[in-house]
Amino acid sequence: MVSVPRALAVPMIEAAFPRRLHPYWPKLQEKSRTWLREMRLMPPDKVERYADSLCYTDLVAGYYIGAPDELLTAIADLSSWFFAWDDRHDRDSVHGRAAQWQQLCQGLHGTLDEPRRYRHHKDPLVAGFADCVLRLYSFLGPSWNARFARHFHPVIDAYDQEFRNRRCGTVPTVEAYIELRRLTFAHWAWIDLLEPTARYELPDPVRKHPAYRRAARATQDFSAWYNDLCSLPKELAGDELHNLGISLIQHEGMTLEEAVREVHRRVTECVKEFLEAEREVLQFADELAEGGDGGTELADAVKACVFNMRNWFSSVYWFHHESGRYRVDSWDDRSMPPYVTEESLAENELVGEE
């Protein structure tokens, strides 16, 4: 197990959140490499050199314990796609490719509503997203599919807002950033995916139960803000404007060291908040089990969902210290990740315009 720098260490997670991996994980790595090549989301040489060390499959294999293998593979591909989309967003922002970016956003919005229509789109990011969405839509049915789409449309819009912020040099205030980050991290889409993992679509009163929502938000806020904490050097080097630490420095007058401590404090509070909410959710599940008419099955699904919420903490935590995505000090160019090439991005964008 890798060592964790003191400024990034969260002892509660190391002590109380055991790390787990789905048993399908080794096969998942192989399938992910094949999918990235086939969908042209990374050049073949980059796939061979960097895909495993980026640990994208490790991340997902620790989130969704109990998922059917086919579902886990689809979620893993969505996660890899998300990182590729994030890289395109960064490079399009840096180079001011507004027209290409708008075309991409339009294609992604269309994909959520008609994924089959976009499966063979010439832009690899649109086609890859369509492939993932089609597979995910096959597990629970129309109402879950519609909810996933409702939750993901605002994610695309939030990325577009970040694109516009970067083009005009706007650093969001802390509160504005927190709300924006909950969208760019796709909080509720990842939470939705707990249900097909549990093989059960939760009814609205259960999903909207205050304790369930608090537990879900705590695990997602932790994941987003811990990512901000670990990616701060990378994002400062790349002139990024969207990071909780950057907003604290810009709008609260903090030094870099103070901002790091404050993000770390908020991350730790998320863990405490989850532990409190988790107890309430498990009590709620016990009450459901006593209700008859399928209550036991529903209670088991709720417990499975909150179990995997818990797994987000350890998976996200260790991912950030194992993945080459955050080793900015080892890059030749601190502003340009070695697993991304401008040539491949430009080629993809031109293909998308044909």
C-alpha cells in the first residue's frame, strides 16, 4: 500500500474504511484497455503505456461491490470516458475551441435521450458516451433511465459553465463552486448507479429520505473535495480555475497552505457526516424490513446501496495516491499530462466536424 503525504492523510479512512475490490477487477482492466482503443478515446500507444497506471478500473471496482460483471464493465467504461471528457474540456478551454466544445455538448445531450442514434457518431467522445449509456439503460428500465438522464443533463451544462468561466477568467466563489462541483462530479448519477448494482430500483420516498440523501451527499462531497485536494498542484500548473482550494485562495484570502488545511478539514467533516447519516439509514432500513409486502427485499437493497456509499471513501482515497493522473511532479510538462496528446485531441475534434 502506498504512503500518503501528511497533508493529504485522513486517518479515519485508513482505520475505519476497509478497502475492497470487486472480484472481476483483473478482467476489468483488460476490457477497459480494449474499449479505450476501440472507441479511440486514447491512442493505442498511450493505452498500453498509461491505462493500467491511471487506475481508472481500480477506482470503480472499489465503488460498486456486488454489481453484475456486465454492469461493472459499463460503469468502468463510463468512468474512463469521464476522465477523457475532462481532458478534452481542459484542452478545449486552454485553446479556446468554443465551436468544437459546443458541438460536443450538443452531441452528449442528444445521446442521453437517443443513445442508439449517436452510437456511431464520428466524435469518439460522443460515440463512447452513447455506448456506455445504451448499456446502462439495459438494467433497470425506463423510469430509472429517465432519472439518470435528468441527472446527467445538468452535468453537461455545468461543464459548459466551467468552459465559459475559464474563457473569461472567472473563479467561482466558494459557495458557487460547491454547487457547481456537485454537478461536474456528477454526484447523483454515480448515486443512481448504486441501484442497478443492488439490482433494485428504489422508490422515491426511500431515495428522498433525508438520511439517505445526507449519506449520499457526504460520500460524493468527500470524493469531489478530496479530488480537489490531491489535484490542486496539477490544476495550478494547468491554470485551472475550478478547485475548492483555488476558490478559497481567491475569495477568502487564504494562502495556499491555509487553503489546503481548510479543504482537508471539510473532507474530514464529510467522513463524520457520513458516519452519522449511515446509522440513520441502517435504522430506516430495519424499519422498512418490518413493513411487510417486500419490505425485506427493499431493506436489503438500501443496505447494499449504503454499503457501497461507504466504499467510495476508501476507493477514492487510495486511488488518488496510486493513479498516475496526479503525479504532476513526474511529468516533463507540468501543464500537460503525458497520457494526453494534442495531436489526438485535434484529430478527434476534426473528425467530429466532418
